[in-house]
Amino acid sequence: MVRLDDDVRERLESLSRKEDLSLNHVMNSGLREYAEWGAVYQNAGLAVTGKRLLRELFDNLAEEKARELGRRNGREEAPHMVISWFGNFNLENVLRVFGSILARYSGTFVFEHSQEGRVHTVVVRHEMGSHASAYYAEYARAICELLNMPSSVTETEDQVLIKAEEPVAGPVETAQGLPSAFIEERRKQTSLRPTRP
């Protein structure tokens, strides 16, 4: 049984009435968001930022600097985030983090994924302009390189299209070329976890 503070219960009941949803649905949605996003995003090095501010930051950033940041963050930040959420940096977990979690909770982009045979197609739509597209394109290229997946990436003002092919041997289970610092950090985190009796 879960005990709720009175003010929390009142707020949930108000949301339930306003949205015309069951209280159970509202509570489950809130708990899911906390489990998938709220409890992890800060540990993954993320912060909530408004789209208007992000657009202005990207607009004032030179295109080459946006690309440089995208390459670096794709190689360093992406593995850290994926490992923070799911423990391993692989294709399945990359798709889960970016498609099911970041796109849903960050509100900064829409993520669409489809697969035909060994070819994965991802469309990232956003409203932050061409420099944001440059950033996302390089971020995606870096992830594909880490996953050893040949890729082609095209950009428009508010969209990035990524086509990446799994190696002939099948889906990539673990990434190649991950920075050793991430591997070591992961080992430390695993060894520091308390064991249950």
C-alpha cells in the first residue's frame, strides 16, 4: 500500500478530474515518468531547458561549433546516458533511451524509428533550426561509429534523417571504441553497488 501526502493526493485527484482519467491512470503515469526520467536524468548529466532558450543558443552558435559539440557529445555523453539508464551501450538501448525516454520527456524533439531488414531509419524532428540539425546529425554519426554501423545522415532546417545498417553478423551487442573512462566508470559503479543478503 502506498501512502500519499494529502496535498499530493489532492493534486492527483484534480488532474484526474481535469483530464477525465482514472486516478489509477494518473498515478501510474506519474510513477512511470519518475522511474523512467525523474530518478535518472540528473545522474545522466541532463538538465531541463526550454525549447525557446535552446533555439536561441543554437542560433547564436557557429555551425562548425555545433557540429563539434555534436561529435563530442555523441562520443562521450550518449554512452554515459545509455549506460546510466540500462547498463550497456548497444543499439537496442540507444533506441530505447532516445526514442522512448528522451523524446517523450525532454520535449525537445520527436523521434521516429523504423527497420527494414538490417537497415534502421531514424527521423529526428525538432523546432530549433539548422544549427541544431547540424548538432543532432554529428551526434548521430558519432553514435553510429561507436556501434560500428555504417550510416548516412541528411539534414534540413528542423529535421535529421539517419539511415544506419547493422553489421552482417546481426545487431551490435556492445559498442566498439567506447572511451575507456566510461568502461572503467561502469565497472566502479557496478562494484560499489550494495549486495542484497
